[in-house]
Amino acid sequence: MEPYVAELIAVAAAAATLYAAHAKTMVPLRAAAIVGNILAMAYSFMLGTYPTFMLNAALLALHGWRLRAMLNLIRDINVATGGDMNVDWLLPYTRPKHFKADDIMMERGEYATAAFYIVSGEVEIVELKETFGKGTLLGEIGLFTPDGRRLMTVRCKTDVQTAIIDYDQFKELYFQNPQFGFRLLHLVVERLQSSGELFRPAVPSAF
């Protein structure tokens, strides 16, 4: 009876692994992988193949950690987009960069590859003659422009500390969780509405 049970567990583990391999998004992929690891551990334990048991235990810990990180990301995105448009949830995916006063952070017409989160200091969007400070996300709209070019010039009014997130990172987060892309677009539209940019026909509506 025991070998029969072990075979059923092995088949279930294989099925869970196959589902994980064909999952379209990361959350069900990780969940299926965790189930597969648990079943494979049970199978290995019944047969006494302890090296395989330890390997699946390590994979279980890895998939569990990645699943928790993804669920935390989804939670933080939901909280951020449902609140005051704070984008601190993006900080773990950024790298720091410092600008001096009068430096050009972004220039109209240049190819856009990253967005900037203002950690400290003040910048001016030259075409709008408007000043923005700490907590502002700039340049994320370039991800959605047809030609990938900046539509606004941003100049530093003071020394500015920023956190940069590359568009490749945005895309990676999107493919890991398509809901991220929807939430990012939701954030972009809210920012445009709050600044009145959607209702300014004479001025480009992105930077």
C-alpha cells in the first residue's frame, strides 16, 4: 500500500511542477512550485532519498521567500495607489543618484530609460515653470510615449538626491505581476489629473 501511495504523491508532485512551468504569472507559479516541493519532499522521505529531500526543502524556502516578496509588493501597490500616490513602495527597486543645482536631470527629446524619485531637494519642469520636491516621481510617463522620448526638461533648482528605477526594472516587475503594470498606469493617470496636465491642450501631458 505504501509504494502505491508514494507513486500517487510522485504523480501529484510532477503535476504541480508542470503547472508551475506553464503558469502565466508569478504568484500561481510560486504557489504551484511550493506544492510541488512539499509533495516531492514527502515522496523522498517515504523512499529514504534524503539528498533529494534536502534539495526540495531548499527550493521550498526559496519559492516561499519569493512568493512572500511578490505578495508584499502587491499589497504595497494596492495601498499606494489607493492612498495619496506615495511611491515609497518602489524604493527597494531603485538605485541612488545625486544631482547638483542647475544640473539637467532630464532633457526634452532625449531617449527615456528611467524614472526618478525625488528623495530630497527641488526640481523645476522648465516648460511648465513649476517646482516639485521630495516625494515626486518624474519620468515614469516616458515608458508609455510612442517614441520613448522625453517631452519635458527637468532642471535641478537645488542639490537633489534621487532614486532611479530603470524602465527594464519596471518591465521586469510587470512580467512578474501584470497587476503591477495596471497599478503603475493608474498612478500615472492620477498624477496627470492631480497636476491638471490632462486638461492642458496646449502643453504636452507627460515628461
